[in-house]
Amino acid sequence: MLNLSIGKRVSWIGAAGRAYGTIENFDNVRNVKGETIPWITISCKTPLNPNYSVRFPATSDYLSKMKLTSI
């Protein structure tokens, strides 16, 4: 089980390979099916794009597929 909290550094595997970032926010939003699920926002600042962030569902199934780990 992951111990995720705002400000924690994480890594995950996506289409572009391994990525790193810092958790910025958690919130509950309705998905396409109309279900309310948790979402996670992660800041991935780079020198070329200092405002870049990603957002994806924070469900255990999705996070395990992304191989999200805290670092």
C-alpha cells in the first residue's frame, strides 16, 4: 500500500518511460461513467516547462498499472 500525501515525491512508468514529480493535490471528480473517483495531480517541472503537471485517476487499479511508487 502506498502512503501518498501532498508534497511527496513519486515516480511512475508512462508511455514516455519513467517520470518523476511531486504530488500537488488530491480531489474527487466524476468520471465519464458518472462515478465520483479520486484524482491525483503531480507537478513535473522541467527547465523547458516549469508549469507542467499531470493528472490521473488515483484508483488502486490505475496506480498499479502505472507502477506508481514513492521515492
